[in-house]
Amino acid sequence: MSAKPSTDPTAVPAAFAAHVGKHPGELNVMDPTLLTDPFGGYGALREQGPVVRGRFLDDSPIWFVTRFDEVREVLRDPRFANDRAHAGGSAEGEDPLTRTLKTFGIPEGTEKYLTDSILNKDAPDHSRLRRLVSRAFTARRINALRPRVEQITDELLRRLPEHAEDGVVDLIEHFTYPLPITVICELVGIPEEDRAQWRSWGTDLVSMEPERLGRSLPLMVEHIHELIRRRRAALTDDLLSDLIRAQDEDGGRLSDIEMVTMVFTLVLAGHETTAHLIANGTAALLTHPDQLRLLREDPELAPRAVHELMRWCGPVQGTQLRYATEDVEIAGVRIAKGDAVQLILVSANFDPRHYDDPDRLDLTRHPAGQAENHVGFGHGMHYCLGATLARQEGEVAFGRLLAHYPDLALAVPPEELVRLPRPGNWRLTALPLRLG
């Protein structure tokens, strides 16, 4: 958690930064106290109250839900919708996401590929879409995939010394990104020659830089349309072929836009977050030698370790906005119909009301075989579809990395690691290591 924010002048777009400080007592998600130290910033909001008034990127009012019990409560409460159209009330008019996308420079006509995904759907549409892909992410299917994940991991690790310069290698560039993007692309059916381009697009989409977003999103959308056309002519046993079969058998089950957004969402979510979970977790282990030693001495601790690292330094720190479909009271605070809420995972995962000594990294914290004791993957109907795969990739990555390179060490002091400040995310720009 000691990584400093980037000093890149483009890191905070001026259009959003201009809103900071306009409403005393209501922190904007772009406020420096939340960007540079989200653990401390959102932690202070948590101690201010379980539900706190704040501001979104576009300066619209939202409610921050900050404590563990209340975050879990809202995550499973059907009175909160992901689709703003289901809310009404104060949600009438242009929604915050649409205004934000305009500021990002998203070309007209392509914004629907960001707003019409499974992430923005509620029942029954969310359930319909989730059923179409859930078979690929069952525990049985993921367990069967493990030998392939191990094979990819070992090959990447064997090749790390080839990428070293003056004995230093960037683990993000050459391991934590290539591993999950290879796995998810094979699962979905993205050709190997296209994967470098997908990684570039993914970086552009999380950059918050209008020029990069406006350029990359249309290219990605057209690429997926072309990929679907090619795959329809030669179906295989990948997930994309399954989606095409489902549409061909019953066009009402999946629209063209939904198919594109499903591929878009699965590939991006399936590699971006896992890449940074592995990177953040590796940095955490290398700066906590007592915990590193525990994992080295007991590799069977890996599943519990992944849960703790997801809690302690998970890459996703807040959910997308949700909207009250009726007047709701949370922890004594009235949330009016149509009001937007954002659930702050990072503050919930450090809530001292739920955890003993929450600031301490403790790989033995989570009991083996028990239900998740954190909200890093969410909760309720929108629980992360790829959580089982992400956990498996984390277990394999940490175990194999430490086995291949027992003398692994940071190549710079921890305080010199650089993080790109983005609301709701905790991502290092690079992780320079000495392999030993």
C-alpha cells in the first residue's frame, strides 16, 4: 500500500479534476485524498459513517457505503439496481455514466457497448446473460483448466530472465499480464495473434484519457464484430462459439450488441483485474517477509493467501454505481428512490468492526474451506463471474513464482513503486524485480 501515485500530468483529466472541492463536506471520487491514499481516505469516510454523501466523476451526488456489513447488505439488496432505468425518482434525466462517457470522448453510437453489458443488467436480463456463460466458469471446468494454467505459468516464468535488463525484469509486463490474458483468450476464443492488441486496448480503456478511449473503443468493437463473423463460419469448442450457437438457436436469447459486450467484458475483466491482483500481491509479499516465509514453507496456504491478498491489496476498490428503486434506509440513512450509491470495497475490507487488526497482512486470516470473508469479488447476484478462475490463477502464479525464483526481491525501494491514480482502482505501473 506504499506505492506513490504517478506524477504524469495526464493522470487526472482536467474535466473531472475541476469538480474537486466544489461541495465542502462532500468528497468527489477524484479528490486527491482518495486517489493518492484510498486506504486512508476512504478509511476516514468509513469512520465518519457507514453511509456518507459524496460526488461522482461528473459532480453528481452519490452515497458512499463504507462499512463491511452495510456494503454486503446493499450488494444483496434487490432494491438497488445496476440499470438506472429501473430506478426512476431522482434518476430521471441523463445519468452520470452517460455524462462521464461524453467527457471521455466516447464516439456517439459506441457508448452502448459500455452501458449495455452484463455488468449493467438486472434480473431477468442479468440472469439470462449469466446463464449463457456460467458453464465455462464452474468450479469443475476451472479445475480441469488448471494443468493448462500451470503450463502457461511455467513457460512465462522460464522466460523471465530473457527480459531482464541489468538484472531487473518488470513482472507486470512479462508475467502478471501475459498469464491471465492468455488464459482468458484461450477460454473465450481470441486468436493468439490478436492478444497483444487486446492488452493495448485494455490499457487505453482504464487510462481515463479521452484521446486513447475515443480511439480504441471503436476499434475494439469492430474487431469483435469481425471475430464473430469469422468464428460463425468455423465454430469450435470455445466460449465465443457457444454464444454464437445460443444466438443462432434462439435469437431472442442474445442480441448482437449483447454478444459483443459479453466478449468485451469477459476478456477485459478476465485479465486486467487478475494481472493487478498478482502484481499487487507479489509486491505485498516481498515487503512482508514474515508472510512470504509462511507461504514458502507451506504452499498449501495459497488459497487462503489469495483471499487475504484480495482483501488487503485487491485491484478493485469500489463498485460501479447502483440506484435505489424505492426509498431505502441503510444504517439509519434515508436513500431516496433514484439516488446513486457506490459501495467502497477497500473501506469495507479494512473495517475494524469486522476484522481484528485489519491493517495487518495475515495470510492465515481466512479459515480454509470457509465462505469468503471479504468483498473483493463482490457479493450477491453480481458476484464476480470469474472469481474461481482468478483465485486459481493467483494460487498458481504465487506458488510457481516463489518456487522458480526463491531469491526474488524488489529492484527498487517499496516507496519508489509507482501507481497510476484512478478512482476505484489500485494498479502499479510497473513491478521491477531481481530474480536472484
